[in-house]
Amino acid sequence: MSAVIGSGIMNRHVVRQVRADEWQKVKELRIAALQDPAAPVAFLEALAQAEARTDEFWQDRAQGASHGRHARQFVAEGPDGQWAGSVTVLVEEGGTTDFFEQPIEQTQGHVVGVFVRAEQRGTGLTEALFAAALDWAWSLEGPGLERVRLFVHEDNARAAAFYRRFGFRASGQVVPAPGNAGAKELEYVISRP
């Protein structure tokens, strides 16, 4: 699954699924994301944590996000091979708990790791990444996904505005932001069309 985004030969990006052997690019983009000024309200992981992870961790992460039903990572790749952004969908199984220790009532998708490099924001890449991620989530065989969710930090107004424009709606569920006393993460959801 891939799509070409942009106009002009220099601005064209391909949105596609990550491949298992691309672990070094997965690592590089994640570290770039964690260096972004918005990282403290956008990600639950700190830069030092990511930099300390082993090559085996990144290999396993790329492998797990490249195939199967449990996770899929989508990237926007430029003509020069550089990744401009990424979105990952995790499948949360009903009857389990999430990383906030909250019960998951139904099998659903969970969008995480949303990042587009600053110079590519506003170009349509984020929309293209989300479209690919949701197309994948809606197409899953077996118990289908009827909804996809994500969490946004209460201080991340830019991200919340994008999610609303894309069709996500606040569910009303609020959880404490891990490692950030007093801060909250707000759940946004979108249902299968």
C-alpha cells in the first residue's frame, strides 16, 4: 500500500508501510521526533530513552510494525530516500489493558508516534499518513476495527486541531499524562465510515 503525495519532482513523497529491514531509518526518525520542541507534549518517551535503546530493540520494532495484524507503521519517503514523517497504528484487543492501565472494552486501533519534520508540515503529508493508517485499520480481516483512537496532551493544541479537522472527536475520556504530574491526555476517536 503506497501513495504519491505532492507536486513537482522535488516535492513528491511516497506514503508506504515500513519494511522490516528499515530499522535504522525507524530509529533515526524517532530520534528526530524526540528532538522536536513539541516532543515533551507529543510523546511519552524521552530522547535519552530512545538513544539508549539497543539495535535489537529497533530491529524488533521495525519487524513488528512491518507486517501482521498487531501494528503497522506508515512513512512518507521523499525522492532522496529521506523519511519526512510517520504514523503508527497499534491494534488493541478487547479485554486487555492499555499503557495507561485502562481497560480496553473493544478491539480498536490506536494511533501513536505521529511526526512530520518541521519543513514538511502543512504540505499534506500528515493527512496522507493518516489516510494510509486509517485505510489499513479499516481493512483488517477477522474481528474488524470499528474505531480508532489516539491521545493528545492537553497542551498540544496544534495536534488536537489537526485531529479534529481530520474527523477525530473528543470522547470525553481523560487520563493522567505519564510522568507529568497534574497534566492530562485527552482521548480522540474516529469511527469506521
